[in-house]
Amino acid sequence: MNRDSLYRVLVPDAPLHLHTDVDAARAPEFATRGAVVKEFSPGLDSPSLVSSFDGSIERVLFCFPSWAASDPELVGGYTSVISALRVGTQFIVVHNASVRNVVERWFRDAGHPAENIELVPLPDFVALTDWAEDAYVSLKDGADGSGYLMEPWSFGRYGDALIADAVEEHTDIRASSAPLIFQGGNCLVGDDFWFLGKDYFADTLTSLGDERSPVTTPSGTQPATFATELFSTYVDATRRLIQIGTRKPIPLQDYVGTREADDYYLDITSGGSGTFQPIFHIDMLLTLVGPETDEGPFRVLVGSPTLADELLGTTSPFGLAEVYDGIARDLERAGFAVVRNPLVHRPTLGQRLTMRQLRDLSKEPDGAALVPAVAQLLSAGATDVTVVTVRDWHHITWNNCLVENSGKVGRHVYLPTFGHGDNADLATIDAAMKGLWEELGFTVHLLGDFNGFARRLGVVHCIKKYVTRGG
């Protein structure tokens, strides 16, 4: 039983199509994430990443799978962002062929003319996800201004590795690939810099040391230096690369046995966490805002589980608040103006198992990850007949939003909301985040309920790809 299989046994009602599906389990050995290997072509003349904050959103890519187009937990989020984006925005819309009419209706109902929508159909047998941000980065070639979706050396999440080629077939956007490991959600693009989550830089180093690597590190060159040069050659030629993450692997136990008064819990703590990052993609914890003035420092929002607990009166024992604080300090030392904002780490209560069942699971092949948690529960007083509730933790983050810092159309932010239904208490943070962005000088567009996305370990920034920015 591998880690993913064990998770599905413990949380049988967990949503499908998690953002981390098919990624390797977090581990210090940095196993390469993904399995789909593609040929790569030489780097562009002068690649430049499309900004995460600067300019109007002129052209954007979405992906709508057939399984998602009728899911009420998701459709409200999709349609809210489509409706919020201004008429005149151009859309590239990847979709399974059977939901074409449904998807067309979403854009028509939002007032977007058909000529602004480029439909990219894929057969229903292609298993897509809606995480359109990740399977590539979007960039321009400074030599001729052509647009590219640059794919990593490997990407193994369902059929998403087919998206870039399909887009190339139906639009003027080209597809290319690089001998590097990255995912779009682990990249944020500033003015003269870009952030890359440290996990995938570490994975790139591992891939360079593999005998099947597509490139060979030159003699006398340090692998980290060569990796940085490759990112410059294939991803961005002019911006400086800044890695985001801790200096050492985060010591996080995957499964923890917890007793609270007379209640016993099996906490699944590492869902969505990284090896060097508190969340596996940095767009879940950082937001690029832009400089307040031409001369001022660049502002970055950094999530804080501590602030969320203070607002909600909650406790997040596995929130890794100290890791977020360390990232904030590192950014301040690097000259950034850091603004902290609340970020929630919240459990979902799942099935109830007896200690005997957990002990049996821990003895299964690949069930060793449960052994420390079983020992903790026994030490806390559990017996074979004690009932243990599974708690599966996930992040709810307002950092994962869409930002326009534009001289042409003004400053706008498209902000997910979570204060709905069973999570009505989060309306307090919805309001606080609206106020924070307004203080920063932005017009706030509140989107629909994104709890269904957060439960799958992503939010609104994860379901789109900026293709072109205006002024």
C-alpha cells in the first residue's frame, strides 16, 4: 500500500482530482515529481515570463474537464471568475469535448462575445484536471514577441501534459519544453525578479544527477549554478531567480496521533505541504502586489496561520506558522516590503476507526507511516477498542487570487471567498482581506465560494494561466 493508497483508505470520501495527485510524496530525497517525459527543444532567444501582477489581464487560459462542469461545488467558482473578468478579455478555453455547450454558455451568460473565446477541445477520454496553472509556464520570446507555454521535463498529473500541445494546435501560442523540473503554481513573476519554490529547484538538481538526464552538467560547474543557468536559458533570461523555502527540510510527520480531552484523532498533517515549503506551491502562500511607488520597495503578501487563529479564535497545531514567519523575514532581508495576511489551516473530520483497525493498517506493506501515530495514540491512553477520528488538514488561502496592477485599467484584485455554509465563520477573514486590499489601493472583486477547490488543495490562481498582460 503506497502513501496515496493509504490516504484513500483513511479518507475514503476525500475529493478526487487533488492538486497534489501523482506528485511524489514529500521526502528529503527529492524524488522527481511526475512521470510523463517529453522531448525538449533549445531555449528561446530571450525568454521572459508573463507577470503575476503587472498590467491588465488581456488573455487568460482555463481548463474545464467534463467531470467538473456539473459539480455544484465547483461551477459557482468557475462562473464567478468568468463573470468578474472584464468584457474584452480574451480567453483560451481547454475543455473535454462533451461539455463544450455548457462552457460556451458560461461565457455567453457573462457577456463575453464568442470572438474573444478560443475553444480547445480534447476528447473525453483525456483525463484533464482544472488546475490550468501548473503543467507549463507562460512566457514571451523577446526576439519576436511570440507566446509560449514552456513545459517541464516531466509532468505526471493525468492528461494535463497534453494541454500545451493542444493549445499550440488551435491558437497562435507555441509549445516548447525545458530540461528542468517546475510547475507553474510554484512560480511567481515580479518586475526584475521571479520566485521559484525551492522544492522544484531541488528536484531539478536531482534530475541533473540522473543518468537519464537530458543534459550533462559541464565539468567544473556546480550543479546549482548550472541549474540556475538553465532556468535563465529556458524560462527567463533577464529576471533574477529567487528561491522560496527553508534551508533544511521541514520536519513534519505525515500522520500524528492526538488526544484532546477524551477524544482521539489521527491527524493527516502533511496534505499540501512541501519539503522546503509550508505549502507545495508558493502561489498558495505568497501574493505579488507591486511597488507602492516608482521608488518604493516591492510589496509581497505572506500568509500567516497565526493571524487567522487570532481572528477566528482557533488553534492550528500543524500550521507551520514559524515557517511562514521565516519566509517573511527572508523576504524582508532581501529588500521586499512584506505585508502579512491571515491563512487558515483547517481539518475535515472523516471516518472513525478503532485502534485495532489502525494497528492492522500500520502492519500492511507500506503502512509504516502510521506506526509513529499508533504509538502516540497508545501512549496517550488508547486501547484496541478506542475509537479514533481521522482529521484531514488542508489550507484555505486568500493569497491565491488574481492581481491586476495596471496603469491602463487601474488596480484590481479578484478574491476568492470562503465564508459559506459550514465555513460561515470564514466570512470574518473574507471581510478582513477585502479591507486589506482596499487599503493597498485596489478595487476588490469578490468571487464565489471556493471551499470545494480548497478542499482539493487549490484556489482561483490555480485554475487559470495568464497568457498576455496589457499596460
